[in-house]
Amino acid sequence: TVPLERRVVAEHRNTGDGTRDRGVVHKTSYYGRVTIGTPGQSFLVVFDTGSGNLLVPSEECRNEACMKHARFGANQSSSFQQVSCDGSAHAAGVAAPEDEVSITFGTGEVWGRCVQEQICIGSVCSRGSLVLATYESPMPFSSFKFDGVLGLGTRAMSQGDDFNLMDRLQRTGVLKQA
């Protein structure tokens, strides 16, 4: 089992001319903890069905949005490995790839490096790829109460097959249908 936190936010709907309508929209989100690296570094993530990647801020990200959240320290993990953003690992003795990915959300964007790490949700663990943010746009990321995003979307919504944690857990038999 994975402990989840449910948050409901009531937002007043606005009309097109900027005045407040009488309607209220309730937005529900689910959050949980993931650990990344060896030893595990803990992050509060929102479970997002509209994306397919795991994304957390890197220690290298020093802008306003990142500084408000827990950031992953690559130097603190013995299992850290940088990978190309297409998911391929670099060969031993060859310089690590320096490519970055840009991911656009509805109201903001994130830039980041692609890495491979040990990732755990509760007691369920798998080695796989994720995006370490080197930049997060102030809006909306500065206002979020969570550190990162765990995409639950399909592989087509991911940077590559190895980036989709849920699919990888199912394929490897770690995650089983109840």
C-alpha cells in the first residue's frame, strides 16, 4: 500500500469579464511520498494522470520555484547515473550526455536533465529514468505545496519507455493488479 493524501481546493469560477460567478469548482488532487536515490531522498509528489514522467527539482536548480521545494542531490546518491533524454545510458569512459528536455504544462514549464535512479513508492522500488528539473517557471510552480510530479499517464506521454514508472513497474512484475 501507498499512503496518499487527498486535497480538495474550492475555486470560484470567474466569468469572461473577470467578475466572479456564483459557481464553485472543486479540484481534487492526490499526493504521496517517493524516495529517489541510494540512500533514498524523500519528495512529496502529486499523482498526475495528465503526464507520464517523474519530475523533481535538482540541487542545481536555484530559481524561486525550485528553492521552495526539496531538491535532489545527485552527489548524495551512490546509484545516480545521467542518461540521454531518449533514455539511453552513456558508455563507461564516455562523457555524460548534456542534453536537457523541456516539458510544458498547462500554465508553466520545466527544463531538466535526464537521469536514472532507484525510485521507491512505499516499499515498491524500481530503477528507472526521471527528469531532474534545472528550471521551473515561477508560475505556477512557486505556489505548489508539492515538490514534484509523478506522471501516471501512458507511455506515449513519457519521455521514453524507461521514464514511465507505472508502466515499468507493471512490465517487470513489481506492480501487480489486485
